[in-house]
Amino acid sequence: MSHDHDHAQDHAHVHRYPPRPDQDDTLTYYRAMEAAVRELLIDKGVITAEDVRRQVENMDGRNAGRGAKMVAHAWLDPAYKQRMLADGSKAAEEIGLDVGPLKLVVVENTPAVHNVIVCTLCSCYPRMLLGLPPDWYKSRNYRSRVVREPRAVLAEFGTVIPDDVLIRVHDSTADMRYLVVPRRPKGTENWSEAELARLVTRDSMIGVALAENA
Amino acid sequence: MTSPVPPRGHHDMGGLPAGAIDPAEHDYALWEKRVDALMALLSHKDRRLITVDELRRNIESLGPEAYDKMSYYERWIYAITQTLLQRGTITVDELGRKIEAIRTREAQRG
Amino acid sequence: MADAVAPRFHVGDRVTVREAYPIGHVRTPYYIRGKKGVIERLCGAFPNPEELAYARSGRPAQPLYRVRFLQRDVWPDYAGPPVDVVEVEIYQHWLEAEERAR
């Protein structure tokens, strides 16, 4: 199994936030349900405690750095970008990113087109590439509004898309998952792939922000 | 001649009016990460004890009040558990006894 | 795939999303039912999620399309430029050729 040793790159994409209130040390009913189901399944030999530990660690290790690596690679290699737009899953695997059964569709921002992703029905998200989605992506307000008034929603995120740029909203209702290739910021000529990847934020790959050379 | 349009599912919210988006984020508690892990392990092709479709259907069946009150991973563990009961992977009796054993254990530790 | 329904639509075909309002697990969003769009791509054939949701096989697999809609055709009060689009993944059994829908 391959490991991603590019820790410097990952630091740009790992953030720490406070836990949700009410989580600490109170055994809520649903926390007890999780423990009960997990223990029953271990008792029955369906899973082991080690399976759970390893899977938690696996998801902990997934952050937007994986998607950023794909984007930076595409910025540097136009032929790779074309392959990525044709078949996202294959392109991910081509550079050593295991996406499992994920069917990835990659869409590209251009001077004429801006893309933004949502799952109005639940919270489908390319987790194998970007890690777990942020709370706002799963929220009622985002899921309800971005499909109907994308420009207003993007403006709330501080992203203003001019009227001469077309907005494509992608509602991932079925089996495909989406990644946006943001536009490469100016002033990044001769940058390495690792340096470029640090500019590619999770929010720019969802489409609510641009990649910026701050 | 057309009959009134039926109500939409509470989860089927695309296009409905809604408020400002709260950008605050939270790290997940360990129990929430374990719920996520359970879903990944149980839906894996080596086990196939749940599909994401069953998870979603059970979440959608929660009803508006529960759907809105419960947090994301509370809805998930509810739906995972419902699916395991529906499929017969665990029984209601086993579940009830195990939850009580856990609550007793916690109280004694308390 | 042998165990799949044959695709009926091609890229560029004009289609209408069927209006039906069953209970059960449906992945065609409410806001898009009855709307007219254009096939953007065939994604492949997948087991039907409506059936998978009840622990059934979902076979034969149904063709899944990405369908592109002009926002102004979806929302009567859409405030943005007339070229803005929304693209939604829709299963074949929810789509009708536009001519047939008239």
C-alpha cells in the first residue's frame, strides 16, 4: 500500500476546528448506539476492532491535499489534464491516488466558465480525494440555495463571478463524484508541483472559492 | 384537470428558500469517525451488509422534525442500525441488551 | 454489460424529466421534474438505487445520464445570466424524448 510522504504539502490542507458542542463525554443515546452496533458486529466476527481503528486512521489521513495534487499536476501537464477531464478516476490512479470504487468527473474552470458542486439530496462528495466534507456543504442552506442562486451563494463565500462568466452547477444525485479544477493563479510561473498544490484549497475544488496566490 | 402536486421529501431541498450559510466547521468526535468507519466497512465489497442506498432511504424516512434535530452522524448511525435490523444482521433484542450494557458500564465508570 | 438496459439517448438529445411523485427512495430531485434539458454525457449503466434502497439487486442496470438544463428553464425567477446552467445526473427511466412529451 503506498503512502503519501509529502507532509509539507499536506500542512496546507490540514486544519483543526473545535468539536461540535455537546460531544464531550456525555453518552448520548446515539453515541451508545454506535458503541452497541460496533461491539455486536465485533462479537459476531463481522469486523474487528483493528478494522475500525485502521479505517478511522485512513479517513483521518485524507484531506484536500490529495485533490490538490491532481490539480497541480494538471496545471503543469496539459495532456494529463485532458485525460483527467475524460476519465477522472483513471487519472487519479495514474498518479498513485487510490480512489476505490469512486467514479470521478473532473470539471475545469476557464475564463468563460465557473463550476460549483453540490449534492442537494444528501451530501455526496469525493471523500477519497478531499476527506470528509465541511459542515456547510451538508447544510440545508447550501443544499437548498446554491442550485437556485449560485452567484449569491458564491458571493457569501467572498467569490464574485462576473456576468460574462457562465456558472455550471453540478448536482451529484447519483453515482458520479465531482472535482473542480480551479484556474491557475497568476505569478506562479516556474513553481513546482508541490508549491502549486499548496494554493489549491478544498473550497476551490468544490467551486465556492478561487485558487489564489495570496 | 391536474391533481395538486404532492409534497416533496424533507431531504429533497434543492431550490427551497433558505438562510445564510454558516461557514463554521467542526472536527469530528471519535464516535462520529467510528460511524463513518462502520459505514465504510459494512458497505465494502467483502461484506456488502449495507448499501449507501439503504442508508439514504432510512435517513429520508426520519421525518422532518427528527431530520432537522439530529446531527449528521446521529442520522447515519440511526440509518445504519435500521438497515442491520432490516437485513437481520442484528436483532432488536440484541441491540436493546447491548445498549443497556454499555449505559450501565458508563454509569459505573462515572 | 449484459445485465443492463440499452441506452436510448445520445449526447445532444433534448429530453424532458418525467413528472411522477412516488414515495420511496428517488434520486431525481423534485426541482427538476417536468423540466426540459439536453443530454451532456452518458455516465454508464448502474443498478437502480430505487431498488437497492430496499436491499434488492437493482438489476438490470439502468443507463445514467448527465443532463444539462438552462437555469432560466428551471427557475421562473432566475436572476443570473441566461446562459447559466445546472447539470444533474438522471436515470434513463426518468427521461422522455422531448418530442414525445409534447
